Amino acid sequence: MNIINHFKKKSNIDILKYLFIFALLNILVISLLTLISLENKDIENIANYIIIYMQFILMLLPFKILKVSKQDIIPSKGSILKSLKYSVIGYLIFIFINLLLVISGLSEILPGLGQQENIVDQLIKTNTDIYVIGFAICILAPIVEEITFRGYIYNKFKDNYGIISSSLFTSIIFAGIHFQFQVMSAMIILSLIIHWVYEKSGGLNGAITFHIINNTITFIVMSNL
């Protein structure tokens, strides 16, 4: 099947529509806030807050514009106990894979396995920043991103492809949308594990729980708390 036929599939078109609207909204809002903060340095910190929190609004807004139903973005939740169980197992697997890559030296050879940029340390300047930015990274980001990537995009891909292909396609988009290309391969690995947790736990609760665990530990490390 050629690439044109892939783009003709309704589910794939829905994903492209979502990504286009999300990208357009981001360009408009971030450009506007950047211009405002450049004109007035006193509100630079507030502008950073707005940009961070606006990301979550902009990630959900296309669903409203496209009139996506709740069932399409939250198809299944899964049990709390299974979610916690597979989230912990998934995180241990993630740590093991990272250790294996470091010990084998592959992290120095393979592209996209470099050092993640510490944007947390750059953003935190006051005690207030710790709570405001911490809540966004540790709680909001996992919920909104999992609704978007595992809840919507992944399940849209599954309308046309199998679990493995759908997981890979979604993971590439997930990694690309974070714009940290020096760790893109690591982000893809992380995303693939989230898909495993999602499937084993039976829904979004597992994916969100895993994501919260990962982001919270990363936040603590990067903010040097």
C-alpha cells in the first residue's frame, strides 16, 4: 500500500487535522506571548507560566474545534490497581533499558540518546516557580498528553494498523512534538513503554500513572530539590 492510500484513511486524516490545528494555535499564541515578554521584561516570568499552561489548553482545544466526542479521547480507563502495578513495572523496565544503553556504550553511539536539556532548572527561579511549574509538569502534562497521544492518536492509528505499528507511529509524533531532538530516541523508547503499560493495564489510568511517576522523578532530579 503506498503512502497516498495511508493519508486517505479517515482516522489518519483526523490525526493530521488535529496536529495541524495544534501547531497553528501554538505558533500564534507563543509568537504573541514572546513579543509581549520582549517588550516588557517585568512580565517575562508570568509569560513563561502562561506559555507552559497554555500548552495544555492548546492540546485540548483542537478536540473542541473538531467536535471530537469524549469516547474518542477517553476510550477506556482501566483499573487503578492494574494501573499502579504495570506503571511500576514499566518504570523499572525503562530504568533497566537506560542502564543497559549506558553500560553497553550504545547511548554514546546511537543518535537521539543524548543528554536531556534541563529546562526545569532554567525556569525555576523562586519557590513559587517550584509549585507552579511542578504542578504543570508532574500532574497536568501526564493527564493532557496521555489523553491526546494514547487516548486519541494511538487509538485512531489502531483503527487502521496493529498495536506495534500504531505504538511506533504515535511514539514518533510524541517524541517529535517535545522538540528535544537530542533525546528523540529516548523519548520514543519511553513512549513505547507507556503503550505497553496502557495495553497491559487496560486503559488511560495506567498510562497517566506511569507518566506522573516519570515526570515527578525527572522534575525532582532536574530541580535539584
